[in-house]
Amino acid sequence: MKKLFLLLLIIIVPIFSCTGKEKMGFGQRDKMNKQMAYKIVELINAKDIEGLYNLFSEEVKESDLTLKEDIEKLFPYLNGKIVSCEEYGIAMKGGIEKEKNSTRYESEFKIKIKDTVYFMYYDYTVRNDFSPKKEGLRFIKIFKESEQEKYFCYWDLIKSGIFLPDEN
């Protein structure tokens, strides 16, 4: 009897946890977050300042008055097109209260330009019923893999906008 109960528990719990995740919309948000990485890469390769600017939350756009200029400074720093983008790590933070919820991702990807590998970090709020102005990117941080020790920082300490290694 104990083995039957354990077997049922092993089978049923994953089924309900997956359907709960999908019912709340988190599965779709996971996909949206991964798509964001490729959208950032696409816009960087196209040197699309306006497109990158539009990915940021209203809160960041209102508070960071040099955001467009900082985006423009990314292109000479990277000095080429991104040829690969590989997921390195993703953390999700969520909040649920009655019918409201929020989902924020802290994502790390490795990107490659010519023979140089970079880390690309971004903080992306897919949904925030509590504060809709926070939906969108909070920051993009890109630096060379060889400089990881130098530019490591806790996520909550990273200022909003664009992180430029030469200026920090």
C-alpha cells in the first residue's frame, strides 16, 4: 500500500504542478523571457537604438534620461555582430496575491562576437499587476567573460538601464 501511494505521488504531483504553472500563465512567460534574449541580440546586431529602448519598462524610460545614449554606446563596445547566444542561467521571481500576480526574470546568457565570449545579463518583468510601469527590461549588462570577477554584482544592486563596463 505504501509503495502504491508513493507511486501515485510521484506521478500526480508533477502533473498538477505543471498544469498549475500553465493555468497561471507562467509557462508562457518562461517562453517570453527566453525570446527576450534573442530579441535583444537581434536588435543589437541591427544597431536598433529605438527598438532596444522600447524593450525597457516605462519606469526605466522615465527615470534614466541617458538611456538612448547609453544604448548607442553598446555598439562600439561590442564591435561586431553576435554570432551565438547560449542560455547560462535563469532565475524567476514571482508574486501572487488574490487575482494579481507578477513575474520577473533574472537571465544570464553567453554571447559570442568574433572570438570573444561575453556575458549578457538582463532583468525582465514579463507581468506585474501590482505595478504595470515595471513591465519590460530593467537593465541589460554585457561584459567580457574574462572580466567576470571584476564585474560580478548582486542583481538587486545593478542600476537600471545599460551597464557599460568602461564607465563603471
